[in-house]
Amino acid sequence: MSAPTLKTSPHLRGMKSVDVIMRNVVYALIPVSLFSVLQFGLSALALILVCTTVCIGTEHFFCLRAGRETTVADWSAAITGLLMALVLPPGFPLWMAAVASFVAIALGKQIFGGLGFNLFNPALIGRAFAQAAFTVPITTWTPGMAHRRFMEFIPTTLTPPFLQPDMEAFQAWVTGLKLDGYSGATPLAMMKFDRFETDTLELFLGTIASSAGESSALLILLGGGYLAWRKMLNWRIPTAVLGSAFVLSAVFYLQDSTVYPSPFFTLCSGGLMLGAVFMATDMVSSPVTPGGLWIYGILIGVMTVIIRLFGGLNEGVMYAILLGNAATPLINNLTQPKIYGAVKKRKEVKA
């Protein structure tokens, strides 16, 4: 009887292709996108259409430029466009959104070689560019549920290319809405600078000023739950992000509740929920090892809270996820599991 021969394992192949997974992510983002349009009207719809169209067009252009088959059918560019629109203010000038969307695909994805090679989440690369290049429009917030939102655009939306938005016209438009108690600031800004904490239920349901798609934590969680149920999202990452952010913010809140926000406010405010569910979970830019997923998620959650509480910005999710993306190769190396059947080399004992 001959001795058994060790060969390469017969790896199982899943039935879910890239385009199937990406298409389901789009399905999960549809409720958030529709709520954004319901809340902010024509401007939000135009923002979504422009960002998605530019991302798909840029993807197609670079594929043709490289002489390879276009990859727009895998839906990844559409996801980048949707997320790009959802993390921008609803009245963000469309020409600026188009430039940021181009950067998201060109510098965030194609420069690395396309899908599967990008180190960072492309939508966050575009958002970081917009944060640096268009500082005033990126921090100009619009009240939701304006009574003429389906009949007219927010004034800043149709700003001509290469011009700054007319802020006087925008302020006059907001004043004409006659909204009691509207300050033009997001809940995070009011908490950081005025120590005013917005009602958690309002944050959870999404009836507040925010980026186009960051307002309703409920719809974001429903979309993430759908992906987790379809086994197209690794639940460990959002659990680690939200759990670590909750615990750390609870520590500070118990220390001084008059200065630091409650942990429930931390979870539901800003882009933490959207980032944890739809951006930190990007399969390409997140770790592949089970232990690495927890380290990666905890790193993002902790950095988000630290930036929010002690940084110059009132939001830290974007930079926290980008830092997590940058640390992913190191995390993968440090958390590699032991190879099955591998034997450690014994040190030679000198005589």
C-alpha cells in the first residue's frame, strides 16, 4: 500500500459572481437613495444621477483607454457613484460633484489597476478630494422636506462650472422657507460647537440636515441587514465599527455627559452608520482574515470617535475608514492563520 500524497486542496467555488454581489449592493442602497430624494427633492435626484453617470462614464473611458473590455457591467462603478452622491450635501454644486466623481474612479480605482486592486474605497477618495477642494460647499447644509423641493432646485445645485455658489442667494432661499429653529448646522456640528444634542429618534429616522444619504440610520441598517442575510456582507466589520464606537463614546459620556455626546447619538449621527455598513465593508480594501476584520473594524470605530471629540473636524468617519484601508495590508500580514499541515522549522542547536 503506497503512502498518501498531499496535493493542493479542492477549493470550493461560490455561485455569487462579482456582478451579482454588486447589483445586490445597489438594491440595498435604493431605499436610502429614495429617502434622500423624498427629503431633498430634485437636487438630490440630480446629484445621484450626475455622480452615477460620471462614475460609469469614467470607468468606461479608462477601460477603453487601456484597451481592455469595459467593466461597467459589474456594477462597481454604479455603487461608487451612488455612495459618492450619498455622502455629499444635497445642494452640492453638480459640476463639483462631477469632478469629485471623476476623481473617485480615476484616482481611487483605475490608477491602481481597476476593480480588485484599489487600496482605498473609491467613493471616499472622491469625498476626501471634495473636502479639500471645495471647502465651503461641502459644509453647506440644506433643510429637508422643503415644501417646493420637487418644483425647484436648491440654489447652489445649478452653480455654473468653475464658479463658487452664490451663498447670499442660498441664504435668501433658506430664509424664504420660514423654518423655525433651523440653524444650518448638522447635529454633529451643533454637538461639537454648541453642546446641543439632537434627539436620537430624529437621527435614527432621518428627519435632520445631513449629507444626502446619511440621515436615516434605520434604512441604512435595513440595507445592511439585507446584504448580511444574502451573505454578501461580512457582519463582523459593521459590528466591530459600531460596537467599538459605542463603547469608547460611552466611556467619555460617563466621564462628563455635559461635554461628550451619548453613545446612541454617536452611532446615529453623521456618516458612521453609512460608512460602517456600506464603505468599511468594501471587499477589496478590507482585510480577509477573521481576526483582521475585528481589528480593522475596531480601529475605524475608535478613530472615528477620537477625531469627532478631539479633532478639528466634527466628523471623522471618512478619514477613519481611509486609515483602516491603509492599514489593511499590515493587518492581513499580522493575522495570517497557520497553514494547515505546516511544520515550524526547528532551530539548530550548536554543539
